[in-house]
Amino acid sequence: MDPRKQTALMEALAEAGTSVRCIYHSHVDVGAYFSEEDQRMALLDGEPLYPDVEYLVVDVKAGESVRAEAFAWDGKAFAGREAGRTEG
């Protein structure tokens, strides 16, 4: 998504009293991980643009989603957890 459009959307949602909780995208044939490019796009001067938003990355192979992992800002970095996994 164009960063200007994304910023405008986030601002409009905030004005309406709601917020985005998750941003997702796919990685085709390379795995569900938070890449250097993902981090670069999610940070501004080392701080998250949207600290309360979780990022969901979906691994797509041969046109099928095979795995998803969610990443959230932990105060220092984006930490991942496999989407749908429950801690036991």
C-alpha cells in the first residue's frame, strides 16, 4: 500500500474512533518471516510507525498459503509467533 494512502487511512480511522489491529502481506516462495524490507517499512527512525499493530506475513507456495506468522513490536524489535499457535 502506498505509504501516503496508508497514513491517510490510519488518520481517518483514528478520527472515527477505531483503529487497525493488523496489517498483512504475503511472501511468495520464501517463507513467513519479517524481512529487512518489512522492518524498514514498519519503522521510522528506529521506532514503529504503528506500535499497536500486529503484522501478519503469509507464506505462499504454488498459489497456496502454507503458513502464517504474526509479528508485534515488543519495545525493542518485532517479535514473531506462529499465527494460530497456542501456548501450552
